[in-house]
Amino acid sequence: MKNILLAGFGGQGVLFAGKIMATAGLFEDQYVSWLPSYGPEMRGGTANCSVCLSEEPIGSPLVLEPDVLVVMNLPSYDKFIDAVVPGGIAIIDSSLVNKRCERTDIKCFYVPATQLADEKGLKGLSNIILLGKTLRETQFAQSETVERAIEKCVPPRKQNLVQANLEAFRLGMSQQD
Amino acid sequence: MKQLASNEKVLMKGNEALAEAAIQAGCRHFFGYPITPQTEVAAYMAKRMPKIGGTYLQAESEVAAINMVYGAAAAGVRAMTSSSSPGISLKTEGISYLAGADLPALIVNVQRGSPGLGGIQPSQADYWQATKAPGHGDLHILVFAPSTIQEMVDMVFDAFELADTYRMPAMILADGMLGQMMEPISFPEKQVKQFDKFSWASCGHQGKRSHNVVNSLYLKPEQLEQMIQDRFQRYAEIQEKHTQWEEYLVEDADLVVVAYGATSRIVRSAINTARNQDYKVGMIRPKTLWPYPTKAIQQAAQHVKGFLSVEMSMGQMVDDVRLAVNGKVPVSFFGHTGGVVPTPAEVLAEIKKLLGGNQ
């Protein structure tokens, strides 16, 4: 059972990254749920989504105490870092979060995802870089399954972006601590 | 958009899965008006209906939409509308007319915080409205309360079929959480039952019968009373045959939690944790809210020490639990309202408080 919370600004693709996770879970016959925050979010506002992957039917789909937190901005970091369960994992976009976590009971991984995306010509795919890093640290599914999920989730009219997404994913997978 | 093969598991948002289920159940006439958190139902219909020869119409208001449903249903086709709490209030006049004219139709309420414009987060505060007064007058409508997206899909098929069988409106009572969340689903491979509506619908007499009038106006009290009494006989049959509920770990339970819809998922999480700590607690989950599983609760009342109703409201369904229990054992309530979702930890704390030393 993994309870995952992804949070950031609207437009960064936290909902999309969550959808890929849930789709990968579905491909591996796990029970999955995906629940977005649906307040008056917009580009620039905060957005988050809860993803549950489990061997058993999922009760509450709302993740309040994540095993895995993926954060893509400072407001979300401040809001959710203390909610991570002891022993949990936080994946942090360190290009946008200029803090270091002082908790010793969770593992934090800092990836300058936004900067990496810009440097590698993968602008707008920092979410997928973080998805790769999340897979590396949590093994929530097989990497081939996640790649298949990426291909499935990229909408038909944007199929030209599949390769860039896969590249970003593999870049994230290759990030050392 | 490609036609979904049945049996293939797909990840879909509740609102979209519901819309697709309605199409697969033979609905070709959708009349709606946008409101969060159900707008994806209408958006999906707007995309799909024109491609399959159906009608998608965004009405000028919720009142117009429900009356278009009335017209379509009177012409003998499967018709539906969807909205969220404030919009459903606007539809209540039309729902009463549908019931009074013995018309089948599907109404979807993806509930949000109320009263007034309220908020847009999940709520179950329209229970009283859906089950006690979905419109003026002596009437009931079928009310289905799904707790998963798969169940929502399955219930759309049931709702249309029962609505046609008994010629009455049916409602799917969901909430913002179910509307917005995604879960894997597959669409049932069942053959949609066809209903011959020629004998009563205003669909053209083809020179084979005199013309039909669909109406809810009866100026002679005795005639109106007779109509209503006939309808209530059908209601009694529905209560007997079509009440649906789930019992979860009830046999040995000291405490039975009663919860429906999204809240029942949270309760199930809490019960699983409580069971691991040896608290004897179970759940009765109504799947239909009208007809209500009164008998299941009465039966459980023979052997449990108490009931707890958990809702996203100030306590509405708890009335029906109390009526069923009829004073035999204590009935408590726990809930949040206004769009605040109860947590499994809160429900667990409530269970422990009530069971105290009974562990």
C-alpha cells in the first residue's frame, strides 16, 4: 500500500504525473485511486492530487498522511512536509524549494528538476523528471510499466511529446541522491 | 474518441465514467447546465452525443433542462440531466412533474457543500432532499448511492432499467469526491433491456391507437387520490424487491456504523484499523437510499449494542437509522459538513469512544 501526494503550482503537471502513477498501478493490476484537489485552482495557484496504490480495495482516496510526497513548490513543501509519515519519502524540486528538511525520520531527495528540464531541452517536464526519481526511490511499479503508462496518458493529439516525456522520465530515474 | 470495448479496464474520472455508462445504457438525450463539481458529465456528453446521433443540449437554466428531460421522457426515450446541489433545488419542480406524470428519467446529483451556493467540496447534505422531498407532493424517486466509480457505472444501468420498469424518476446521489476521482472501471457487457413505450408515450400514434396525453394535472380529487394510491402500491413493491445494501463484518459486531457513498470508504478504512485492534465493529452500507434498507438495520438491532451514522452532513440519514432501530439501542452520529471530509482517524476515534471497554 502506497499513499502518494503530489503538490505544486497549477500548470506544473502534478495531476498528470499522478495520473501516470495510477495508470501504471492499473497496468500491474493494483487497486488504484486518483483524487485531485478541485478548488478554484488555475495556472499559478496551488494544486495537488492524491494517488493510492494498493493490493487491497482502497478506502479513503484522500491522502492526508503520505508515504510518498512529491513537492514542486515552496507553499506545498511548507504545507505538507510535516504530514509525511515517519519512514516516508519526500521528493523535492530543489530548483523551486530553497529549504532543507530538518526531519530525521523521513528520507528526502532533492532534485533540481525545473533547472534540469530547462538545461536538457525538456521545458515543462520537471513533473516527469520527479516521477522518474520517485520510481527510483519507491519502486511503486516496474519502469517498463511506467513508460507504457506515459505512452497511454499523453493524449493522442500530443503524441509528438511522448519521446520527450520518456526522456524526462529516464533522466529522473538516473538521478543519484 | 474511440468506443470503449467492454471488459477493458480503464482509468476514468467518476463524472466521465457516469456519462459513458449512461450512453452505453442507451441514453441519447442529455440536457444540462454547468456547475462544479459535475461539469465533466456535461462536457463528456457534449463531446460524445453528436458523434453517436444523440442530443446534447446545454439549457438556459436547470429549470429548462429538467423540463426538456420531461419532454424527452414523455416522447418515450431515455433522457437524463445532471447537476450539483443548488442546481438540483432548481430541478425539484420538474422532478415532481416527472413523478406525477409517471415518467422515467435519470437525475444525477454530484453533491457539494450547501445551503445556498455553499461551496464546491464534497457533501452529503442533500440526503433529506433526495429521499424525503425531491419535489412537492406525495412521491418517491429511486435513489442510488454509489461508493466507487465501478458501482456508479453499474448503478447507472440499474437506475435506467428500474426507472423504465416502474415509470418513475431515478437519481444517482454522488458527491464531489466520487465525481472528481479516478478509479479503474470496466463497462458491463450486459444487453440493455428494451421497453415498449408505445402504449403510453407521446411518440406518434401511427394510426394504431388514440393519441396519448402525458400530464400530471388531475382536477378531480378522487381521481388524483387513486393515481397516487396506485403509485404507492408500486413503491411498496419496489421496497420489497429492490432495496440494496452491503453488510461488512456485521455478524459479530457490537457496533454497526451506517454510512453510504464516499463516506463509507472512509468508514471502511476506520473499521479495518479498528478490527486490527480487536474492536468488534461492522458496517451497513445502504446502496439505495430510497428504498432504504430498514429491515437490515432492524435485524442488526437484534444483536448489536449500538449504531453510529457517519455522514458528510449535520446528521440527516441518522433519522432513518433511528426510525429503523426504533429505540431498541442507542444511535449516535458523527459527521462533517460544508465540504469538510471526515478522516479515517476521526471515525476510528468515534468508534473507540463508543465501544470504550467493549474491546
